[in-house]
Amino acid sequence: MRIPLSKPHIPQKVFENMNHVLTSGKLSGDGVFCHSAEEKFRNILNAKHVLLTSSCTHALEMSMLLLDAKENDEVILPSFTFTSTANAVLVAGLKPIFCEIDPNTMNMDMEDVAKKITKKTKAIIPVHYSGVACDMEKLKNICSNQNIMIVEDAAHGIGAKWKGKNLGTIGDIGTLSFHDTKNVVCGEGGAFLTNNDYLADKAQIIREKGTNRAQFLRGQVDKYTWVDKGSSYILAEPLAAILSAEIDIMDQLNQKRGIIHQYYIEKLAELEKKEILILPKIPKYCESNYHLFYILLKNQDERNSLMTSLREKGIGATFHYIPLHSSPAGEKLGYKKEQLPITEEYSNRLLRLPLYPDLTKQEYENVVEEILNWSRSFC
Ligand SMILES: *Cc1c(COP(=O)(O)O)cnc(C)c1O
């Protein structure tokens, strides 16, 4: 593709950091760069505990393993999300309960969440789609006094806010992703966030192969040993070195995304007026990080027509999540396509446009031009 959907930005400082780490001789995790990146995140995000992980998928797995679930315990999550959100639930032996989305934001529909809560509900995983926060106030009200954990999948949400609070720090636990496609990148990586000391201690053990090595390093115990279940979820130091440099320019990167987002909104407004497409809306309680830009076409045929037309011109416009409930794994769990009609409909109507910090003005102007050309020939 001449203009891809997304592309990571690598600042010069990364090369310097990499050199440092490669000559230091320490490549395993929890080294100097890991700790400096965690400290930066604690300050920027105002989170008490930040544990860097090998991916957001793994941070989600840690969260689910923390629940100490019994058989048939349930976790509510949207069907319109990445497979990792659901896999984490399955890996920990819990049952995913898929809920509908609200097409105004593509985030979970809280009315539907409320209907799906049972005595077996252990946790709810709101996914902040495109860097726009879920309605956390409604969710908190739904969960109050029910002993249900809120685990935010904030893979899209680094640097975005809900009522002034950073996404990933509003629920009991939050998870971030630094995969190449996200706003802040290190190749593959993630973070586990919590303000709860008890959960942080348990998470350390799971992250460190079931050992109390973290306590040992802090001098709280004099030997470290196997204390509970766990796995290997620590981010390697060379990746933390990349991440540490990326964090410093996060605001600039998000601002650049915001400029392109605003351009798309302004230039495509005429097509929204003609009811050819619907533009994304950011609720008042949100500050977006402009992770991705999507439009909603009238139906799947028109979406595919525009997608094909843009791709022929070398523009990497793409659909997004295929609903999980109607995927082969979802069907194995007993779900039927018809159960979540809004998710089915809107995932078929959604088209993402190129958005990344290094996208040039000429390039994003060209994207808009080609959409306008398509609309004239099509409508
Ligand atoms: C990218 C993404 C993940 C997984 O992130 P990794 O760091 O690649 O494991 C999970 N959930 C959502 C919503 C994502 O977009």
C-alpha cells in the first residue's frame, strides 16, 4: 500500500537507548529501562502500580488469573473486540459472556451489560474503542456493591482520558498495548496497571513465574521461591529501551494524530450531511488519543465498495473486528450470530482510514479526495 493503515514512529533516541542496552549486557526484563518506563507511566498516568508485560494479551491474562475463578464463573465483554480480550477469559478457565455495543461509540452497551450480570459474574472488561472511553460512570454504578471487578482493556487508550482520568486507571485493573499498531510502540509489549496494593502483589507473582522474586528484590523476604500459579510475562529490556524513548514523545504523537482526525472530520462532514456516511462522535466526558479513525457506511455493500476503491488507489483502508460471538470459536461456545444484531450490523458498516503520526498532509488530503471521488461515482 502506498498509504498504509498505520505505521510506527521511531524517534532517534531509540537508537541511543538500544546501544546502551546492548552494550550493558543485561537483556532480560526488569532492568534500568524497564524501571524508568514504569516510573514515567506512573507519573504520566497517575497510576500507583505499573508492571510492564510482554503484551496487552498477557496483561489481560494476568488480570483474569487474579480472579481465582471457579468453573462456570463469567466475564462480560463486548463481541466487537480483539480476540485477546476473550482469550484471556478462556485461558483462565472462565466463561466469556458477549454483550452488544452502542453504535454511537462502538463501545459496550451498558444497558445490555446490566442485563447480562448474574451471580456468577466475576468481572467486566470494557474495551475503550479507538481511544474513546466507555461510559465508566454507568459501568461503576452497575457494578457497585456487587463484588465484580472492572478490568479495562485500554489497548487503544494510552494517553486518552475519561473525566480527566487516564484510561486504564479507572477500574480495578487496566491493560495497555505497545504493539506496532498502537499509539506508543515497542514492537510487542504491554502494561498492567492498578491502584490496588493487594492486586499488584498478586500480579507480581503471576508475572514472575509464580515466584515471590519481586518481594525478594525489595528485601521483604530473604529467599525467593515458588508461591503460586504464574507464567512468564516480563518485558525484555531491549523492548523497554524502545518504549522508554517513545513515552517521552507520546503527547506529540497523539497531537499529530489529532490534527489528521480533525481534518477527516471537517472534510467528510459534507458526506455526513448527504447521509452517505456517519462520522465518529466523541462524548463530552472523553479526551481522545485519536488511536484510529473510522467511518460508518450505509451498509456492508457500500463499505466494501469504498474499501475496494481506496485499496485500488493504494490506500490501506480496512474493516475492523469480526464479531467474536459469531466466529468459529464463539460458535463453539454456543453463540449464534442473531444474538447480537447491532454488533453484526455495525462491524459490517465500519471502515478505518489511514491514521499515524508520520502520515503527510499530502497523503491525508489524498485519502479524502479519493473518498469524495468515490461518493460522486457511487451515489
Ligand atoms: C491490540 C489489542 C490487544 C492486544 O494487544 P497486544 O499487546 O498485541 O497483545 C488487546 N485488546 C485490544 C482491544 C487491542 O486492540
